[in-house]
Amino acid sequence: MKPGIRIQIREVAPRDGFQSWPEFIPTAKKLEIVRMLIEAGITEMETTSFVHPKAIPQMRDAAAVMAGVPRNGCVHCPLVPNRKGAELALNSGADKLVVVISATDAHNLANVRRTVAASLHDLQSIFDLARECGKPVMGAIAVAFGCPYQGDVPEDDVYRLADAYVCAGASSLILADTTGMATPTRIVHLLSGFANRFSQIPYSLHLHNNRGTAMANLYAALDLGASTFDTALGGIGGCPNVPHAAGNLATEDVVFMLEDMGYSTGIDLMKLILAARYLESILGKTLPGQVMKSGPRDPKQVEALNALVPLPFCT
Ligand code: COA
Ligand code: ZN
């Protein structure tokens, strides 16, 4: 048991989850989900992204989403791929930015139509702009554990990108297994090397479940002392530029496991499950999350949950 050790959850469903959903989700529905997440105790969220509407049509209402989100106690961090996105995000009242660059040219070209070097060329101007507005910037490293086009990614390429972010002024980093290619051994290796080089830089681990290893990867990282994770309600999510993309770790699955192990997340599991079931009813498809179906350990709570919101699609 790990009594009281605090784990920070960064909720990414409104960005990573919604971005790949085939039908446009009405802004009002997105805002309802954001509100339910905040009521459940989420304190940091990738709320949307400021990207080209042709590249990601689902995010075309980014400004409207940011205008409508509750501000009470939640840090809203839109994702931005370039300087233009950063300008729009800061104008929308973002609390923090997430800049994304991939560790490989192949994925960066597919995702933002630029080489890594070209993305790095504009990086300082994004950080300068955010600093003028008094807002911190997280540097996200996509495909840090494997690339769907290149395969293995040399760890030095990941550390070089991390170094560029740190030099530009990143407050923290995101190490993303965009493609679900990590295994616990790779997690331990990369995170140990990262801790040796960047001991003062906090990071969040962003794990996808393409190959069923995401929860094992989280457990391996926890053992090493990782304390911040990106997760998505219902386990939705996926990069549109990854073939057969699979979801993120489900927030409610992670909260269930961590709290039962004695960690503290500050999140109300029952409210989270209700939000996940509501999301499933909005999207009209069975979602990958498990705890949203099985419920918590207490049978009375499961009964109460099922009476309140029966599972719409799972049998
Ligand atoms: N948001 C909205 N519009 C943008 C933009 C942004 N972040 N960045 C550029 N644009 C506009 C430019 O103003 C320009 O408009 P104009 O034709 O009216 O002058 C036009 O897009 C082309 O600009 P350019 O810099 O050549 O962009 P591009 O066409 O090469 O596209 C990206 C580059 C990064 C904007 C685009 O690939 C993108 O949005 N990718 C997002 C990928 C993503 O979100 N992946 C999942 C998350 S990791
Ligand atoms: Zn992701």
C-alpha cells in the first residue's frame, strides 16, 4: 500500500478522445462532459486543441469550448501544434499550453506537416509568447516509445527533444506512447535515463493501449516514482495519424486501481463512472473503459450506480 501518495491525473478525453471521433460532437455536449469531469475532481485537462480545422475537424469549435468551460479550480491546457495555434489558445484564455512535436520526422510530418527541425525552429517564439502572457508551456514528445512509420525510436532522439523544450523554458514535459508500443522494460529504461538527465523537470506519462500494455506500463512507471499521468474518460482517444489508433488508459480504471492501492488522486470514482456512462450514451458506442462497466468494489455502490444510470450499450 502507498498511503497518501498523491498522483496527478491530467484528463485528456476532451482533446485526445474527441479529436478522433468520426462524428462531430456538439459543443454543448463536450461542455457537459468537461463540467462532469471537473465536478468529479479533475484539476487539469487538455480541454481542446487549436489546430487546423481541415486537419482535425472535430476541434473546429476550440474557441467556443474554451469560452464555455467552468474555470473553478481546473487548469485548462489546449494542445497547439505551432505559433498560430498558440496565439489562438492564449486569446481563448488558456491557463497553460501543450506544444506537441514528435520524436521522429516521419510522425511529425504526418501529424503537423513539418520535420522535427522545422517545428523546433518556431519553438522559442511560442514559449516567448506564452511567457509574455504569464502562461506556462508543457512540451509533449509524441511517439517517444515507438513510431508507427519508423519503428524503434532512439532514446537519444527523445532526450534531444526534451532538451530543446527545457532550453526553450518548458515548465514540464509529456512523454507520450502515442502508438501503444511501450512495454514495462522500455518504460523503465527511458524514464531512468530521463531522470538522470532531467532530474528537476516534472513529466506526465501519456499511455495508449494499442497492444494491451498500457496499465502494466503505468505500474512500472509508478514503481519508479512517476506521479503524473494523462488518462481519458471511458478510455477513448487516439492520434488520427496513427494507423489503428487505440484509446488512452481510462481515467476511471486508473483512479480505481490507484485508490485501491492506497494512492490518492482527489477524484470521486462514482462521479467519474457516471460521466463515463453519460459519455457512452452521447457517443452511442461501447467505450473501452472497464470500471465504467463493472463499477467499484462495493456491491451496494454498483447497485446504486446501475439504478442511476444503467449501462446503455454493454450487456
Ligand atoms: N489553427 C488554425 N489554423 C492554422 C493553424 C492552427 N494551429 N496553423 C496554421 N493555420 C492556418 C494558417 O493561418 C494558414 O491559413 P491561410 O491559408 O488562411 O493563410 C493555413 O492554416 C496553412 O498554414 P500552414 O502553416 O501551411 O499549415 P499546414 O497546412 O501545413 O498545417 C498544421 C499544419 C500544424 C496547422 C496542421 O497540420 C494541424 O493542425 N495539425 C494538427 C494535428 C493534430 O492535432 N494531431 C493530433 C494531436 S497530436
Ligand atoms: Zn494521445
